[in-house]
Amino acid sequence: MDHVKRVRRVIRRSAPGMEGARVIFISPAGGFFNGKYSTGYLVKRAAAISEALTPGAGLEVVYYGGTAADIVRTPVVHLEQVDQWISEWATLPNSGHVLGPRRPSSKIEEILDRGDSRAGSDMVSAVSFVGNTFPGDRKAQLVIFRMAALGTKEAIRKIAEGSPTNTFWQCFSDADDAGSEWSERSARRGGLLPNLWYYSGEYWSYRAITLGFRRWAAKGPVDNVRFPR
């Protein structure tokens, strides 16, 4: 739990009074299940951020697919049980192994069997889901949004028009996957919207992924957020 203490010290120094904030991790339903920077690895880090902000509350995780029907909200992830959550929701079993019996399906495998969930392209519906499911009932909300493929102007507009004013969006993806709307320098540090930062690259640190939220929280939520012309 030393990493939780480090995150808590960083946040309290730059954004005091953020205890009670909700943390939401959004990820495409398809892919990212293997390797060091898998969904499970990042969920474990996001759960540490949640524990640092609001001990015991747990991390909300939302998967999005190719359509609004493919969006799935998983059970809340508590840091002490994150490995069990990963085995059920972020691991694809080797179900096609020819040398042994078929392993039971994980929850995420069942989702991927539903059709075009594998695409993970409908980021606009994911943004709408957050606005409808997690209203402004907390002093602040931090959304850590893993984007799949190209970021779109429509997703930015949906954040501007439909996001609760107490919600900060930290978007990130592989640099090669970012659309021009996200990769512009202004998008990285609140240049497009005060409650939206973009981080280029999946290999984020606790300090990097909370920097925008900490600066935004220190200034206070903006009541009237409008999409730039």
C-alpha cells in the first residue's frame, strides 16, 4: 500500500480537500488483455488512485464496445480484491487450447461474444453513459478514459455538452492511435476544455495521470463549459 500513500501525498499537496472524489476507469472492451500495460495492470493503478482519494469506495470500471448496447459497468473494484476482478473481467482464458479441457469463460469473454464489442469504437456512447450513470452527486469525479483507435471530435463535443460540471476527463491512448483533435498540443493541458486533458502514451505514472485533475480541482469546477469554435 505504499503506492497509495504516495498518490495520496501528491494529491493532497496540490488539490487539498478532494477526499470523497469518485474515480471511473473506462476501457474498450476488445484487446489490451496481455502484456505489462494491459487493462488489468492499468485498473490496478487506477484502483490505487481511487483508494488514495476515497478509502474504501472502490473503482468504477466501464467497458465500451462498438455500440451503446455494448457498454458494460462491472462490479466495483476494491484494491485488496483487484486480482480476483482481473481474473474475471480482464483476462481471456485459453479456451481454444487443444491439449487440455476448455477453461471456464471469463466475464469479458462473454461480452466479446456478443458481436462487434471487439471494435471498442463507440466512445461517444461511453461519454453519455458516464453522464447518465454518475451524476454530480460528489464533490468531484475523475474519469480515466482509455481511448481505442482514433479520438473523435464528437467525443470531445459530448464531453463539453453532457459531462457533469464536477467531472474531469483524463484521456489517454497510444500516441499512434490519437486523432488530430487529441494530439494537438492544446488538448494536452486543458486547451480545448478546462475539464479535459489528453496524455499521449499508455505508460503513465500516478503523477502524470492525476496532474490535470489536481490542477483542475485546485481551481474549482467550472460551471459553464462550452465547446470551442
